Amino acid sequence: MLADVFTSRSLLVLVLAASAVVPAHAQDAGPTVILVVHGLRNDRGRVGGGIYADPHVWTHDGGQVAVCHAPIHDGVARCVIHAPAPGRYAFAFLHDENENGHMDTDALGLPQEGYGFGNDARGTLGAPSFESASYVLTAGPPVEYSLTARYGLGI
């Protein structure tokens, strides 16, 4: 049962969000947010993440409206995302240490790679709510937010 929760789309889609293709025009149209992920346990792999505009598709495969990929240096990654327009967006990310394209889990289904959400929001055995992981992005200069990677249960 616990394995099903952690292998659910709420965690696996984090990598899928990072592999989605976003049209070039979407990269230039709206506000820019820089999500600085701290607490990564090593510099292997990369951080991939995505923003979601619709709470009904939050953490669902294909629900992201923009994505980022970021290398890791000294346990920190800077993920730059260009939102399609001003609005409220929730963010989710994954530290894909071995760059295999998915969240690795142990025999019980517990996450073995880092992950996190906007505002460092925490869920209860799954993703947090869209509202708790979201930011309001407006026109203007890029805005930067700091986040912390969690490993295992992240409790």
C-alpha cells in the first residue's frame, strides 16, 4: 500500500515533467522564475522540474505548462522556468541522480532520489496540494525562490 503511494504519479511525473517538450514561443512569452534547489546530496545527474497551471492536472503526466533541467554544483541546482503568462503555478522537481528518467524507489516503494515542491510544501504520503506548492507569477524581472530537496519519506 505504501509502495503504491510513493510510486504514484505524484512522484513519477516529476521526471516526466522534466522530459516534456515546450514550444519555443512559450519559453519567451511570460514571467520567469528561478527555483534554486538546495540540499541535494550529491552533484550526480540533474534536477528536472515543471510548473502546473491547473489544479485538476497537478502532478499528472502532461499537465505541466513549462519545464526546466538544471545541472548540480556543490549540492545546488538553479532551475529556470519561463511561464506562458502571469498567473498561479505550482512547481514540482526531482533529483534524477542516475538520469534514468524516473523516480527510483526501494523494495517498499519509498523514494530513493530527491524531490520537492514549491514553497517546500509537504504532502501526506503523496504530493501536497496545488495551492500549497504554488506561486503567483507576475510580469517583471525574474523572481527567485529557494527550495530544499527531500529524500526518502521526507518527513
